[in-house]
Amino acid sequence: RFVAAGGHLHMGWRLHGFHKRADGLLELQFDGQEPLLARRLVLAMPRRALELLDDDAPFLLDPAVRDLVPSVTPHPMFKIFLCYRYAWWQDAGVNNGRSVTDLPLRQIYYFGSETAGPTAYNPEMRDSLVMASYDDGAHVGFWAGLQEKGHSTTHFFADNGQPRWQRYACPPAMIDHAQRQLKLVHDLEYLPDPYAAAFQNWGQDPYGGAWNSWNIHVKGWEVREQMLQPLPDWPVHIIGEAYSAAQGWIEGALQTSATLLDRWRS
């Protein structure tokens, strides 16, 4: 609907910074793109992404903004996905759901095969997926240490033809450790090798973490109100899960978005 109404959607543009011109318009600077002018700027960004913006803009240098942005703490999260030719976990008596362990895998989610019923016995229709690790605790460091040097799961720009899954491919050492721990959790001596594996480290820039929490002594109800427009003379608005009443959930981003839109309508 936005595009149909005449809007322009630019995917993969990385915002570096912005400043306010003499005529009151905001000039936005992007990496590798021409600057854009805006009457209002909505930054749907968590703390770390805001910190990565060029800090030479008076808005970002203002003491009020500098106090508000670090009022939350980002928390890392790590996920590993493994694809198999069949759902081997059914041999261990598991059909679906999840398993919890104190190993670095922490949580395992089973997504099953592509099909069920009579066609499930078709060898060409039994490919299965498991989220082998869902980790948002101290063990994130274990998996992050297995990333190949220089490898990032952050992609600011449109892909160059490489399949998206391949851009997140697990290095061999990560797969080996995941396989070893899966055997221990399910008490199996054999596991088939995955034919594809990918991971996401949400602790990397520009995210800094997958979810956020208010710092001690911070009055969250006041900060989330102030973030909607930190400076009255700047038409800049900050929304999203990080500075919301529902941190850690998509509802936090939706709530702050709805609140801002309601104020514009009133």
C-alpha cells in the first residue's frame, strides 16, 4: 500500500548520519547512495545501531540524546539451523517440540519433514530442519568463538547473486560441535551429516543484541515517551522494541510505531 500510494522502498541502504539544513529539512547520508531530504526521520533502531551512526550530527551530540540512547542493555542471541535428509530425531522418540539442555546448544527446536502422511515415506520428500541451538545466554560466546575470522552474519546491502542461505553458512567446526552435542542430548551414537547449515549471531553489529532490557534505575515509562521525539526542535523519532513497554517482543516495535502514528493523526 505504501508503494502504491507513491512511496519509495529502498532495501539494503545503510544510513551513516544526518543533519538539519537551514530550511529545516533533514539531509540523510547513506553509504554509496545519493543523500535524501526528509521532513521527518523515524529511526526504528536498537541502541547499537544508533551508536554506529556518525556522531557529528548535533542531534546525536545533544546531552539529552546521549543520556537516552544507553538507557537499555542489548542481549546477544545465537541460532544454528541444520538441514537433514530425514528427521533422525524420531529415532530417539522425538517428533516435534523442543528439548532443553545445559550444553551450549541450550534449546533445540524440531521442525520435522516437508510432508506428513503417506508421502512422508517418499525419500525425495523427507528433508527436515532442526534449530539445533537457540541460545541467548552466556553460551553465545562458545558459538561466536567458532565463527571463522572475519565472517559476519550482518549484511547491510543487497546480495550479489549469492544464495542468502550461503551468506550465513556455518563453518565446519561449528557443525562438528553441534553434531557432537546433539548426539549427547539424544543419546545417539550416529547422526547423519547435515546437507546444509546456517547460523545467525544477533550480537554482531549493527544489532548489538536480539533484545533489550532497561538498565537499573531507569524509568522506562519516561524514556520510551521521550524517545518518540527526544528533542522538540528536531523532527527525529526513535521507535522499536529496544525502547518499548514490551522489550524482547515484536509487539514492542508495533506499539511504539502505533503510538507515534496516533500522535501524528491527532
